[in-house]
Amino acid sequence: MIKVIIKCFVLSLFFYNINFAQGDYELGTQWSERAKRNIYGGFYDYSDPEALNISVSVWGFVKYPGRYMVPDYTKMIDLLSFVGGPTDDSNLDELRIYRIENNKEVMIPFDYNDLMWKDELDGKYKKVPTLKPSDILVVPGEPRLYF
């Protein structure tokens, strides 16, 4: 009889959702609930309800290209993380942010090649650009052919 009670108790632990008094912030569910991915339409929502949010686009050789809703304090490196990172075919020495400022087209080049592929970082300090509304991050690349 005791064995039956113990088996029922153990099985009930597997079938019931028990978090053992851990809050959402401990489990990380708050951020994952806000980070909604619409894989069919290419729109991804990483907005922060307590901040001003902007819409930016990512084109090229990344895992999830598309339009992203992100907080206005998002840096380019954060956006690269949101998109799932660059693919193996990407050229990280030619990253570009395309934006329009004062009715002029502006292209901001950036090089992350040393971060990914070199043994040492380049000695100069790199200021990571903060994104602005309607920016387009372009991650160029080309398919690698293996024979």
C-alpha cells in the first residue's frame, strides 16, 4: 500500500506544474513572454513596456532577418543577438547601418571581424552605434561553396 502511495506521489510531481515558489524574474519568463516571434511574417517584438520603442529592420545573412520592435537604447550588437547572430556566410567586416538624417542618406560601416575570427582585438576603441527609428542593419555575405 505504501508503494502505491509513493508511486502516485512521484507521478503527480511529473504531471503538475510546480515551480517551488520561484518568481517569474528568477525563471526568466518575463522577458521571453515579451519577446514574441512571428516566424511567418518576419516581425519580432522585443519592446520594453517601460521605454520608448523603435522599429528597425535587419537584412542579409542573419538567422532571423526581418523587422524588429526594440527599445530606443538598443545597440547594434544587441540587435545582432536578437536576430540570432550572423550566419557562417556573413561578412562581419562590412556591417552597415543605413539611416536617413536631415533628409540625407547616411551609411555607417562597422567591422566585427576581429571579434569573431582573429586571435586579438584591434587596438582601437570601437563605439558601438545606438539604433534610431527606421534604421536598417545590413549584414552582407555570400554563400560559401565547398567541393
